[in-house]
Amino acid sequence: MVSKIIREVCRAIIIHLGPDYIKLSFTEPEVKELAANFYKAHGIRQCLGAIDGTHIEIKQPKVNSTDYLNRKNKFLLNVQVTCDYK
């Protein structure tokens, strides 16, 4: 059940938000520009982007609540994101 909901949410994000927020570089000049800007901004060579994550505390779900329980007995969602040099 949860995996079906996750797939539906991901699909909705891709269809409705993707065109406005997700842009992939496909040409060599775009990739070189991203890498150069990432190096200028953060001093890391040959990098196009970064992955980061955070935990968001949520109310206890009524179904499968232990799936969201962490070691400190808090209910959390683990969110990961990718970003460019900006």
C-alpha cells in the first residue's frame, strides 16, 4: 500500500512539478559549466551537484506507524534532495 502511494506521489511530482523544477544537463557545454560553477562556489572539482537530506517530524500515522519510528521514538520522514551549485 505505501509503495503504491509513493509511486503515485513521485509520478505526480514528475508530471506536475518536474518541468518547472527539474532540469537535467545533457550537452557537454552545460555539464562543463555546471562543474566549473560548482568548483567556483564550493571548491569541489568534477561535481555537478550535491545530495543532502533531512528528517521531518510527523504525527504518528494510524497505519504502519512503526515504519516511521526512529531510534529516539519520534515519527519522521526522511527527505533527500539534489541541488546544483546555487
